[in-house]
Amino acid sequence: MRTSHEMYQSGDGLNHQANLTFSVRESDMTITDGYHDVVANKGYVSHSFNQFILVDSQGRLVALDHGDAYPRGACLSIYDNKAGSDTFANGCKTFNLTTWSGRLGENTTGANVTDLAETSSGYLAAYSSTGKGSASTIGQDPMNIFLSYTSKDDVSSNGTTVRQLTSWPSDSELYGSQPVLVPTGPDGGYILWQLAEKWDNGYYYNKESIQYATYSADGTVSDIKTADGVQMSRCHPISYNGKVVWYSTHDSTPVFYVLDSSGVHSYPVGEGGGQQPDPDPDPNPDPDPYPDPDPTPDPGDGENGDFSFSDVPANQWYADYAVKAAQAGLMKGTGGDKFSPNATLTVAEVVTLTARLYAERQGESVPTSDGAWYLGAYQYCIENGLFTTSEVPLSTMLNKATRFQMVNLLDRAVPSEEKEVIKVVFNGEVPDVQETDPYGPVVYLWYRAGIVEGDNNGSFHGNTNISRAETAAILCRLAGLTPRV
């Protein structure tokens, strides 16, 4: 076990920090050896902001620390005794892979030391750095990605090669940080890192995009690729059947990611706890609100395609909308002569609808993806500037969509000539939405264009979920199948 600890008060009146290492004999769970003292030849590093340890293929203990004082840099330690011995702290060799500028003990190093791995011929250490050491402004100086390789034939600073993988300039709007290493075998693996984007306040914040590359046994790296709509997490990726697998929660249910030679694929976990399937382009569980053109009617949609639904009484406000939307191929039934008018839509379905509305007007089709069923539509929207990954995080796809989200996204897919003003809104106001509210402008635009009208009092209820019946009404009005309201 390698970690860090707060030290006893020193002569300067401060309680400094350093690394702490101990070994446990698993047969009886007894601590057999350890060190925490200031001893140069036993792997001591202060303040040791991050620590890693592994047992290599020869049974040697190899450790990596982020030091700011003794020594000040990314430090590699190779222990004399092999793993499995009752004692390990007889001695070791510690040296810097790289150093940070600044005085000893200056906490700001402008760097993140984030992973350690072995290859058949050496050891790899991954870190990110501003290159400015103690002069760094944390959160405002862009960081670049570095990968060091230390040969097993020359375990020293002289036997170490440091490669800078990215070259973000000081005024860059993006940068990469906290790279992780995922060996897929002794001769190579992947290196991945999160991208951060500068906001108007001058600080960088993580965005839902990563970069990655493959590395070889000698630390050489392939071309760097970018994957949008992907989030790293504190869950360290693992290698499984030659692929890289990890998950991220990001304030929602988990999304699993799989990286292989074809790219990154996402697999959200459903509300019931099971992984979402990887279905055909026109998926159902959740009903697809806007299927491919000229769809084949589902069984029970009505004899000879007349699209009558047993759960759509003729006296309901949405009856005409449901039938006309089905007849026009804008929506399908949910099987068994049902339309499910009260079922609500997910964000993924609204995103798919947005993509297809936009593509239809461009004379294009929405691409499919090998990942989750909605990923092709999601990426199409991003590529065409309909929204960003910050506005619609990939991790929210299985959340229920609100009326605000529905109107906001669909509005981006519809040209302005289809939203001309035809009426005045309730003496100029929507009762529960101010035009200056975050979604106010688009809500008022759609009211004035007669696309939506609210409840009996004209209220919009923007934070509630959107139903299939309401979706049918909106689609019919947009398509000119029914008059505006």
C-alpha cells in the first residue's frame, strides 16, 4: 500500500506531508514492513501529492510520486527487495522523470501526475503540466499531456525519455489533463485524457470530450484522436478483451464506454439497472417519436393501415393529432393497437426527433452508430451545431425530457419561416413564463406562431415532462397536417 500522510510538526512549526508505504502478509493480514520517515534511500518523497505502485513482471516493486520538495518532480522508485518478501524497505533507487520549476516546497507545481504502467521493455508515467511550475495559475493556464518512458536496461534519468503529446498554446480555448494508461498487453495499450474548455470567466472546465492514442512498448504514441460526447471519471478504465472499458455517472445513471480500434461507444444503464441494448436504428423499448420515413405500421396500428388506436378515444383533444401523425409516418403506435398517449419522452428521443427534423429539411438522413441507438442522432446534432455537449450532456439521454427541453431543441431544427407570428399571446404574457426567463424567448415564439398553446389558462408548465400526445400535436402543426392554434 502506498499513500501519503501528515507528518509530525517540524522545526518550522508546520505539519508537512510525505508518502507512506507498508506491506501486508495476506495469509494472516499482518503488517510486515513499512516506512514513513525522512529517509532518502527508501523512496521518501514530499509532499507526495499523488502516488502509484505496481509489481512488475520480474516481481519488483515500482512506485511513482508527485513531489514538490524532496525531490521536486515526478519521481520513480525501484525497490531492492522483490514483492512478496516480508520486508521491502531495505533500500531503493529514486530519481526524477521530470522536474517542476520553483522553490523547494512550493505547493504549486502546475502539474498532475496521474498514472504508472509497465511494458515489456520499460515503465511509463503519464502526467499533465502547464510547464510554468510554481508560476502557474491553477484553472487558468492550459495544460499539456506528457508520457515518460524509462528503459528497464537503464533505470535512471539518463534512461528516461519524455514525450510531449499535445501542444496547447498559452491562449488556447482547450487543453487536456489527467491522462490515464490502460495496458492491453505487454507491448502496448491506450492513453486517454479529458479535455477542458475555457469559459467566459477565464477558467477552464471539463467538457464532454476526450482524446486518446495508442502507445507501444517503447513509449511511442500513435496519432491522437478525439471523441465527443464522452466523459472520463475517477473510475480507472480497464482492459477487457483488448478493449478499454470504463463508466461515468455525471449526475445521472451510469454510462459505460468502450474504446477499441473503431472508436468510443457508449452504453447507458437503464432505469431498471440493466444495460441498454444495442438495437437496430429504429429501436423500441421507448417508442420512437419520429421514425424513419415511410415506416411499416406496427401490428395493431389498425386494419389495413387505418391507424385507429384502442387507447385514443375519439372525444379526446389529441385524437386527431395521434391518428394524423401515425398516418403521415411521423409517429408509430406502441404495439397491440396502442398509441400510449400519456407516455413521456426521454431526452434521447427528443434529440433523435431534433436530428431528423433538421436532416429532413436539409435533404439528408441521420447517420446510425455502433453504440447506443441514439448516438448517431446525437453526434449529427453536435456536428451541425444544433447543440453542444455542455448544453445536452450525453449522460442525460435516458432522463425524461421536459417541455422546455422539447421546445428549445426542436426550435433549433425548424427554419424561421415556419415560426412566423400569427397571434398575440394572452395580453402579451404566458402566465407561468416571463419572456426574459432562460427559455422565455423560444416559448413566446412558439406561442405566437401557434405551435403550442399551454393549458386552459395558457400556462406552459415547462419543467414537466412531455407526452406522446403533446408531441403528436406539435409535429402535426409543424408539418401542416392540422391548423396552428
